[in-house]
Amino acid sequence: MKLAQLILFSLLSLTCFCQLTSLKSENKLENIKVDDLILFNKWKFENKKSYFNHEEASFRQILFLKNLKNINFHNANKTHTYKVAVNQFTDLTQEEFEASYLNPILTQAEKLRFLQRDGGQNGGKDGGSNQTQNCTDVKNCQNPPPPVIQPLYNVSQSIDWRQSGAVSPVKNQGSCGSCWAFSAVALAESVNLLRNNSLALYSEQELVDCTYKNPQYYNYGCQGGWPSVAYRYIKDQGISSQQNYPYIGQNRNCSINSASPPKAFYAKDPIYYYTNNGNQTNLVQYAVNQAPISVLVDATNWSSYSQGVFNNCGNVTINHAVLLVGYDTSGNWLVKNSWGTNWGQKGYITLAPGNTCNVQSSPLGGL
């Protein structure tokens, strides 16, 4: 690090220390260390953080130090199967993280309303048909018909599509709840890699703009959406290249018109719902043996994940969409996220076997 930067961090840290001394009692921050304050200012510089005013800067610093304390406490416990670390979310409250980076409409009630509204346009695959109940309200959908029981599939002991070059690079959705678009685009990029053996990057922003409150597709832009709907758009309308329709991370008007460049990719096949065959782990393993698949998860506790096998999920909600790229010999799921390469294992998370974080609940494939 340059000497000038070191001096700057040190001066800022001493200033912050004086501020925090007066707030220490009120916010119950104990044993504040100068090294932690230097870490905060180094983190703020590296993450290009800027705040509205002095009050917000002090508030974010306090949040950072509190979260850092929790991170250190977690990592000191040797019984945990995963580690956490400082990252781009460390100056946020849990509520802010969920509101800005998760998908607020992926709740059970919204899922049921969507299935009713979608009318079963997307077909099931392999485990049985994806039949949608004719529900007059959410309560009538609480008891679905029993799953079609099928024999267990023969699956590989492990699979990781990254090793086959069938997974595109990790991207960053920013503070826009567009994970659904990134999951659908990641699926399309993997399908293209498997079909054509060539890497092409597609436009999440087109999906955000052109399915936003669109009565044909029912997505909500940065306020959330469904990867299955996004993939259906890719099948119907095609998808532009990332270069021709770059990501902004905000809701905008759809800018596809007759003068737009030709679409870069069309999904030849509809999205597939892999429906329960009596052993959902086996079914999802079978699905991801065919190709990477889009899955919906509970990412409520993912914000500070760094490495290891994550198992800290309540499995009570679904609020995020990601790409499942495989599983290891222990049955741990290998998941590609959309929060950039500075998060997790260079943008990935390893989930414990079974339905950890609801990863088995809604597998979707396009090949």
C-alpha cells in the first residue's frame, strides 16, 4: 500500500476513534481497536463507499464495527462448518441487506398466485407433469396433489460444470433485486456454452426493463421477479448481448425496438420444471447432471459468507435466485451467485446436502 494511503487511513481512523468514544456507551461497542478502525477506512476506500453526511458516516462505521465483532465471534467457534468475512455488505443492517439484495416477491403466497396466473404454460420434465391447480384464492392451493412417484435416477457421484467450461463468469447485480434476471441469464449462457461451445454474455437489463410490469410476463424489475418468467421471455423474444444492452441496475423503459441490433440468443426449448420423483435430492442431482439449473433459495443469512459448507438456513422462505452448477462427493451443492467475485468463494457458495436453504424446492432447466 502506498505511504500516502497509509497516512490517510491512520488519520481518518484517529478521527473516527474520537467520534466513537462518545458513542461507545450508547451503542454498546466495547474494546474498540485502532486496527479495526483502520480496517474500516481501508474497506471504505477499496469499496468506494461514500456517505451523505457526517451522521450517516458515523452510523455506517458503527454498523461495520458491530458486524465485524459478529464475524470474529462466528469464526472463533471451531464447530462452525463455514467462515464469514468482511465484504461489501458489512456496513448494512440485516433489513437493508434483505430489502436491497434479495427478492421480495418470492414468497409462498406470491408463488401460488404466480402459478395460478401462469396457467401452467411451462412444461414439467422427467418427474411428472407440472399441473397447476385451479385455485380461487391462496388457501385453496395449500394442499397440492401428491407427487408422481418415479424410480430413482442413476446420477454421477459428483459433478461441477465449471470444470467443463459450461459456466459463464460471476456477475454483480448491485443493489437491485434482479437476481431472477441473473439466474435466467446465467442459465441461458450455460445452455449456449453447452450447445455451441462458445462464451457469450447476455443482458440482464433487458429482462429487468422489458418484463417490468409487463402483463405478459409479470415481473417487477429491481423489486423482484421469477427466473422462469425471464427464461420464457428469452424463448419468446430472444435476449440481447450484454454489450448491446448493458446492465444499469435500475428499472427503465424497455428499449428494444425495430432499430435494435439482432438478438444474441433464443432459447430453443421451454423452461423445464423438474417435478418431485419421491426423492427430491436425487431428482435435483439428476437435473444438474443434464446441465446447470436455476434454483430458488433462502439467502437471508448469506450476506457475510466467505468459505466452507453453509448450513445456517431456516428454510422458511424463498427470496433469491441463483444457478446450481453441481455437487461434490459429499452431496454439497455448488452454487453460483450474482453478488460479484469479492463475495463468498469468488462468487460461489457451497450448501450442505439436502434441502439446505430450500435449494431443492424449485429446480428449473433449459436443456
